[in-house]
Amino acid sequence: MIKNKWKKLSVLVCTILALTIVGCSSNSGNNGASNKNSEKTLGQQVDYKIIGIDAGAGVVQAAEKAVEDYDLDFKVQTSSGAAMTQALGDAIENNRPIIVTAWTPHWKFAKYDLKYLDDPKGSFGGEEKIHTITRLELKEDMSNAHKILDQFYWTPEDMESVMLKVNEGENVVEVATQWINDNQDKVSEWTDGAHKVDGEKIKLAYVAWDSEIASTNVIGKVLEDMGYNVTLTQVEAGPMWAAVASGDVDAIVAAWLPGTHEKYMADYNDQVEDLGPNLEGAKIGLAVPAYMKIDSIEDLAK
């Protein structure tokens, strides 16, 4: 009886030892894989890609300039704003590294913990402002609309509050209407001295950036409330500038200056009227999730 008990005990001990050895071996294997990944450079981990938006965007052109300025073995992968933010969200959900072209104001900075990479060579320029640009004859043809557009001015926080709600699935027109209702003091400054009209047609163009979707829908709704028949047209940056210069559209509130749309401003400077900034404190650059141990574009060369 005693011998049988010792036999059973010996079998149990051997089994425990065997399982322990297997477990250690398995953990060792995982650590090996983890160590192997950790030995990769950041470039290797992100496949030497910077995730951008549409090819004509100024932030993409600036990113391509940064690749040259910093002598990086990276490629700016163009896509769309939606594709870029989807890739960013997927990476953050899985705690993976990712580098994206970025600009503020943008809802992604309100939703995620992100940081801009330092740009010591100044490839992305300094602080930007978003300007209102009109066709040359607008003041003579639509003095009230011109006044409202000239007085339109809000903050990055204003814009981001609209952008975030739209990104969360709310209808952009409803969000713009609610923002206007909640900010009548500010809106009254935009419309100060302007008179209501009776169905005059006005066309605004914008690029498919979340920031410009927000601003154009807000000012478009203000103009509508003042009696205008408003048409909003979404186009790429180049056609947007060409349309306002030719008079095919009346105005844009989506001109990022002096850097992002520098080329377009140089091309059409004498064919448009610049009413000045409607938002200050804008910025473009490369951004990464805050958990990534990198702080400067220079670090990408390592």
C-alpha cells in the first residue's frame, strides 16, 4: 500500500516537473520572438512607410520634403484622410508603431494620445493659419456675404468640437446647426453689419479634410440663415483654388497658409482676394502615438 502511494507521488512530481519545463520552454520561445521584434529598427517595424493622405495635399508634399531633408529611407504612402485615420486607429488598438502625416485642428488629437515629431530642419514650416479666399468681384456682387466671410473667425477648439461629433457619426449639418445655436455671441460678430438677403446664390468649395468639412458647413449654414441659397462643393486642393480664381465658386474658407497651400497662393495671388485668417494656431507635421519612444524626425534615420 505504501509502495503504491510512493509510486503515485513520484508520477505526480515527474508530471509537474515536465509541465514546468515545457512552460519555461514555451515562455522562452515567446521571449525570443519578442526580442527578435525589439531588435528591428523602427523603419523595419513600419515597413519604411509614412501613412499620408491624398497626393495633392500640402502636408504630403511637406512629408516628402522631410524625407529628402533628413535623408530617410522612407516612402510617403498616399491614401485618403479616412484611410489614414483608420490605419492610425487600428495601430493604436493593437499597440503597434505607426507614423502619419498630421495637421491640427483635427479630431484625432482629441480622440487619441498623439504627439508631433520635432522638426529641427523646418521641413513642415512654422505655425499655419487658415485663410478665407474669395473671387475678386465678390465684394461688389455680394457685399453682405463678403462682410460675413470677412468677419468669420473661430478657434481650433471651436473647430475640433464640430469635427469630433461628426467623426462620432452625427450628421454634419445638424452638428453645424447645433454649434451655431450654442455660439450665438460668436456668430453675431460674424454677421454684424450684414443684412439678410432673399435667396441669392453663393457657392463655397472645400477639400475633404475633416477641418474644412467642419468650417465650410458652419459658415455655409450661417450664410443660409442670412437668406442665401448655398451650394457646397467638395474638390481637391488644386481645383478648389482654380475654381475660386476663375469665379466658378465664390469663396473658400480652407486656405492653409503660408506653407500648405503656398504653391496655389503663388499661382493665383492676383486672381483672388485674401480676407485673412479665419483660424490661427494650425500646424502640420508627422505624428505618432504617444507610446512610441521617438521624439524627432531625425530619429527615423536610426
